[in-house]
Amino acid sequence: MVKKKNKGKRIISIFVLVLLLGGIGWAWSIWARIYDNPPEDDDYVRDETIVDEPDKDITNVMILGVDQRDNEAGRADTIIVMSINNDTDEIAMISIPRDSRVEIPGRGLDKINHAMAFGGVNLLRATVEKLLGVPIHHYVYTNFSGFQSIVNTLGGVTLDVERRMTVGKEGDLGKVTLQPGVQKLNGLEALAYVRFRNDSENDFGRMRRQQDFLKAVADEVLQAKSLLKLPQLMEQTAKFVRTDMSITQSLNFARRAASLNFNQIETITLNGSGKMISGVSYVLLNQEFLLQTVNSYLRWNTEGAVINENHVKN
């Protein structure tokens, strides 16, 4: 009788071990597809004078939405820096207008979203670091096609559509019309929501909606019901998302994100004025507001710093 019990325990132990190893193997296969660490180009190097804030534990992650169709060069249509103050559990998202006229290392003054087409994600990271003067520790990017699939796997995301929005046929995106009000949007509708810019706010309104969307996705992912969709979500992530985080860093980041209150995120959009230069439309960033934003929400030196409330949304 004792031998039978011991045999039964061994069988259960072996079964659990097989499941555990299978789970680890699956997780590793997911990360292997997500991991992206392209070599740096010899034409530019990251500025070694840009260093972390002394005596503070801050993690800055560059989040990119790449608008790429067919075989054309990808351009970063969405550029957001998420800054996490690990000492205080505060978090901020800073949106950078894609038409911002900035210095691209080795290329001179140009639109910031052109950096991705010129030299890939590494050149864009070097450009963002030069603009903000803080290190970008990691990046995460996705193509807009992946955008739709992930939202659909979640079963949609709930957003407050502030006005009637119509996005006409644009590449593979058919005509979509959204009505005002709080509602659950599917992948195609969410894509229309974050792409819409045919109002007085133009790109600045679009960036605000992108921030709202990211918070809505995070809120949906962290709900208990989404645990059942985890395998599908991970497979969708492996198809459409790329990051330079190691598997350990990715797990730590996910665990850290799960503990944060995304309803308390500070969302800031760098502001500026439009200007035509040599027939090209640019956004010339407000340098004073840029410095205030960096000091308050990237270096987290909030004492004495003042941010215009019109550009911050809790």
C-alpha cells in the first residue's frame, strides 16, 4: 500500500514537472520571438554624457507605434516615453509630436519620426535621448497591424469617445465612424480612434487619445478575466511586439507594471508651434515647457517645478 502511494506521488510529481518545463519552454519561445536587439550603426553612437539621475531609481521606456505598409521604411507614428519612478511608484507618459524638428545624430535637423527610417530603433532612441537629456533604458514597439489583433484578443477596450470621429480609407483601414460616448471599441475602431486628427487639436489631440488608449489597454490586461486570455495575448504579442528587454527584465517589468495604478498616470504632451521650413511642415517644440517636463516627469525633481495644467491630464 505504501509503495502504491509513493508511486502515485512520483507520477504526480513527474506530471507537474512536465507541465512546469512545458510552461517555461513556451514562455521562452514567446520571449525569443519578441526579443529585438539590433546592432548599433557605426555612423552614430549614444551620448555617454547622458546619465541617470543621481540617487534615484528611474526606468525610462520608449514606446513606439510604427506605421509601416508593405516594404516601405517604417516611421514611428507614435513616440511615447514612459517614465517609472521606482522610489515613489509614480509613473508618467510623455508624448513627442512625430513632426517635431529635432537634431538626429549624424543627420542634422529633421522630423523626429524620420530617425526610425534613417537608422532603425537605435537611431530613434539616440535621438530621443539627445532631445530629452535622459537615458532611454528600454524600448517596446509594435506595428499598427498588431495593434488591432491585440485589442481584439482582449475583447476590446473601453474608451470615452469625446466627439463623432470619421476616419476615411487609409491603406488597409476602411472607413470607420465612431459616435460620442463611453463604449467598448474593437481593434479596427481603436485604430481609428488613435489615428483621428481631423479637428482643431490635430496631432496633439491624437497624442492625447493615444495616451488614453494605452491606459485603457493596461487596465483591460490587468483585469482577472484577462488571465484566461493570456496564452492568446502572449502569442499575439510575439507576432507584433518587439523589445530589447531580456526575459528577466521583461518579467520584472510586467510584475512591476501589474503593481502600478494606471489611473494615476501623469500624461504630458510636449507642445509647440507649427512652422513651414523649406516647404516642409514641422512642430517647433516649446523649449521652456520641454525643460519643465523633463525636470518634473523624467528626472522626477518635482520640488519647485511648475507644469501648465492645460498639458497634463490625470
